[in-house]
Amino acid sequence: MTDIRTTHVGSLPRTPELLAANDRRTEGTISDEEFASVLSASVDGVVKRQHDLGLSIVNEGEYGHITSGAVDYGAWWNYSFSRLGGLTMTDEDRWANPERVRSTPGNPRLTSFPDRRDRVRFNEAYEDPTSGILTGRNKVGNPKITGPLTYIGGDAVQADVDLLLAGLKANGLTPADGFVAALSPGSAARMKNEYYEDDESLLAACADAMHEEYKAITDAGLTVQIDAPDVAESWDQINPEPSLADYREFIGKRIAAVNRALTGIPEDQVRFHVCWGSWHGPHTTDIPFKDIVDLVLTVKAHGYTFEAAGARHEHEWRLWEDTALPEDKVIIPGVVAHSTNVVEHPELVAERIERFARLVGPERVIASTDCGLGGRVHPLIAWAKLESLTEGARLASKRF
């Protein structure tokens, strides 16, 4: 029997204690020592819970990437605001900014979030608070780049690393069993730029800054997961729809920036996450994975994680019939979704795993989630999905 490994994409539900402590930190009513104690206990608990469920590769839940409020869809991105120098914070909410930026042939540019093509098409649903699309989202201020980008998050990333290492050790696990998620250069480059002359110089600066975070994670023996929704999700944020050639050139620059940021970092300690955005919307403007998968596979990583359980992307498992996976690589498909409250039956999870395992081999499949579960579904549902994930993997393993 081949034991099919399991993991998830990163964000896990925060504990009530941690959320309350973070709100108190924002208010200035908790000491650094007390907050650190709550954070440490929370990480120990979330590592143990993952291990007890039978997940093979675990993390610290992205608990160090938190912002105030019980639900926040942006922590994967805005945690970097305090780790990058050269930024000036503003009160601007990226979902409220009405600015419309129009692209032209050969010059794709990201528009504002309200001007995304999926949102424009379904605007009435997006504006309806009962639709379930954007419910519970916190308003978060956003920065602009006003000076040279530098990495100033050394202490913060080291805290993430130390907390995870302690949790791994307490559960009899090794650094090789753990991963920490980090922002891709192209995602960092989504910030409003008032300093760099062009896209290339901005991306290079983002790559050089984020390299410091990646190196801190991998130097500790952990795997770094590069969160790169900018590679797939940006298609929806270019208005009007660009040509495929223009878009591939656009994301080619972002993938080159990832590889620049990974200079000197062992490939076997890197995995690359592709997603189409985590909001619970129609997603009718998602780009097909087949149109970009060859570029994704040029990232200098050992594993590639991608959505494969959501209603817009489950059918794309068939692209691996014709896409050659390099011999030393693995795929990490999502087999439970973050976009529905329905908990997948373990038999369905097993079937999804088997589809990929038959095409690339069970030893080259690590079953995962589509995206982070923290803040997207209720904590009870999130943990039930992870339980179904590990049970489904056990069923699939018996069949190989």
C-alpha cells in the first residue's frame, strides 16, 4: 500500500483566544509578553490538532499573519504590510476604491477590485449582503509604495519559524514535516506604486525583499509555500479581458520574479500555490489552468498546489493526461473546497485523489485543500473538511 500524503494550503481557523488577544494588541491593551504567550499556546494547539487528524505536512495555521476582527480574507496578503519597508499606510479599502484602470493590447494593467470583470457582471449579487459573496469581510487599510522596498520582518518571520519548530518537536515531528506560507513577489507588487518606474523594477524589488523571508523559513529546514494568486487571479482583474498572449507575458514576468526570489534556496524546500481568489463569488472569469500550467511548472519548486475541488476547476484534473510533470516534482491538488459549507464525503475525496494518482503516480500526489480554510468557512466545518481529507486519503491509499 502507498501512503498518500496530506496537507493543506495554510490558513486555519484562529482560536477565539487568539482573535481576542490580537484585537487587544490593536487597541494597545495587552503586553507583548502576554500576546506572545497566547500566540505560542495557540500554535502548539493547532499543530497538535493537525497531527492528531493525520495530516502529513502541517503548519502554524498562519497564526502570525493575523489582523484584528473575527473574519479577515486578506491576512495572506496584508501581513506583509508590517514586514516590508518603503510603504506608507493609507485608509484606502481596496474593495471600496472605485478607480477604473483600462488595459490596452500589449499593456495589461490591474484595475481596482470593484472593477473586476466577474464583479461587474454580477454586481447586483456582489452588492447584496444576503448573497454570501463578501459577507463578514473586514475593512482593512492598504499601503502604497513610496520608497525603496526592503525586508524589515526578520523578527516576525523568525517568530513564525520558532513557533512552528516548537510545535513540530512537541508532536514528534521534524522540520521536514512543516511549511510556512509566504507572499509571492507579484502579489506584493499589487500595492499602489508611487516609487518604481516600471513593472520590471517593481517586481525585482519585491523579489529581493521577499527572498529574505523565504530564506529564513528554509534555513530552518522548513518548506516555504509561495502564495501566488497573482498568477491566475489577475486575469479577472484586467479589464477589458486581455489576449492570452499578453496575459502570459504579464504572468511570465511574475514567475521570473519568483525564481529570482528563490535564488540559492533548495527546490525541495519550495512549493508554489496557484489559486483563483478565495471570495465566494461566481468566478465565471477564471482563466483555465491549461492556459498557464506550463508557465507554472517553470517555477523552481518541488511541489505545485492548485484548486481542484471547487465547481469551476474540478474538471481540470484531465489536463494532467497531456501535461508532463517533471520527474522530480509532485502535485498538491485541492480535494476539499474552501468555497462551500458542504463537507465532502471521504469517498468523494478518495475518488478525486485517485484521478491524479492514476495519472502521475500515488507517490507524486499530496492531497490538499483548494485554499486556506481560515475565515472562509466556520471553524467546525473547516476541521470537518480536514478530517474528511485525511480519511479520504486513507481510502485512496488502500487502493494503490
